[in-house]
Amino acid sequence: MSAGTITIASFAFSGPVTVPAGATVTVTNTDSADHTVTGDSPGQFDVRVPAGQTVTFTAPAAAGTYAFHCSIHPDMHGKLIVR
Ligand SMILES: [Cu+2]
């Protein structure tokens, strides 16, 4: 079961979402364009979310606030809180 969900709509991320360390995070993309959820610091997480689809990724194992962006649309920013 997913611990939290990030929704992408109209080229914006919902959130911030808070999840336990190492949890499964669901990302639902309601747009007609592909997006990514990419941690601002390399190696955190990086998942591509095709248009209209839902994917999951594993939250970092360390608590903290993780800023992320879309690597396709650099103006899109969000935050994932791990605790
Ligand atoms: Cu995007």
C-alpha cells in the first residue's frame, strides 16, 4: 500500500506530502504531458511519470525534507517530507 500520493495537474505538483522513511510513494499524472519527480540532489530519487499514468517510487531512507522538480519542465517544483 502506498504511504502517500503526489498528484500532478496543470503542470504543478500537489503537496508537500509526508511519508515514512523508505515508504512507497505513488505519483499520478493527470496531465497530457510526461513529467518526472526528480530529487534536487543527485541520487535521491528520479522517476518518469508518463502522461495520464501512475507510477511509484521508494522514498529516501533518511528523514528530511526533499525538494524535487520535473526534469522536463524545470519550473515545476515540489517537496517530499520523510520522517
Ligand atoms: Cu514536467
